[in-house]
Amino acid sequence: MTTLDRAVFSAAQAGDPAALDQMLRALQPDIRRYARRQCHRTSAIEDVVQEALIVLYRRIGNVRDPLALASWIFRMVTRLCMLPVLGLMRGVEELTERHEAEHFARLPQHELRLDLVRALESLPEMYRQTVLLRDMEQLTIGEVAQRLGITREAVKSRLHRARALLREYLRPEGM
């Protein structure tokens, strides 16, 4: 992974836009290379790279040491690549019918990924934003509420509705 200058890293953490831009540009090729290995060259690679850069941009203040940055980024990219299978599927209400579970188990991982991206894109913005903050960025209900400027109850309601819509979208025809 690209070695970051401590001064650039510190300035980026302090909110310096030029340093942050420099750091993100320097890390992007490494993130893309790692995403290619983890995502198995699916069409989700560019989305994973962009999402990883966004999460890095938002959370750079939480990283204490530039030496820990590489492992944090790699874990995040791995999680993003597995999002359709592990991340949001974990958050979506459990499949209650055996034939639904069997259907999803038979789908190739890249198809499931594409289906989930399409399902997310089909959500109204307020639901998509809520489910991504909670399930992908793994913010608490309180943090999501604060970020969106809504109540905890509203977050829970939106999550419930978003997950129901995702499940409905992903449900195979005729089931």
C-alpha cells in the first residue's frame, strides 16, 4: 500500500481539503487493486472504490495512526465487496420460507451483488440513505438519527420499511 506522509495524513485529519484530496488520490489505486481481488472483477468494483473513498473521507478523523490505515481500508473494502451477501442481507429480515433461501443460495455471488445494488437504487432516497448509514457504515440508530436530523423512532421506521422494500425487490418471481 502507498506510504502516506504523516504531515499529509495529519492535515487531512484536521480537515485540510487539499491534504484530504491528495491522500484520497494517493490511496485510490491501492483501493481499486484490492477491490479487484476481493470483488472478483465484478461490475461492483468501481462502486466499491467510490464508497470506500467516501467512507474514508467521512471517517478519517477516527483513524489514529497512518500505519493502521491500510488494514482498516482493506477490511472496509472486503466488507463492501461482501455487502450484498453479508452486510445488507444480514440486516434484511431473515428469509422465512425455505425455497427463498434455496433460491438465493443457488445464485452466483456477482448476480446477487448486482441485484442488491439495483434493489438499493430502487429505494426512495430517504430509505436508501438510512439503510446505507445503518447497515453499511454500521452507525448506531442514534448516530443515524443525528446525521439525518430525525428521531430514533423515525430511523427505526425507515429501516423497517427499507428492509421490507429490499426483501420485496429481491424476492424471486412467483414466491
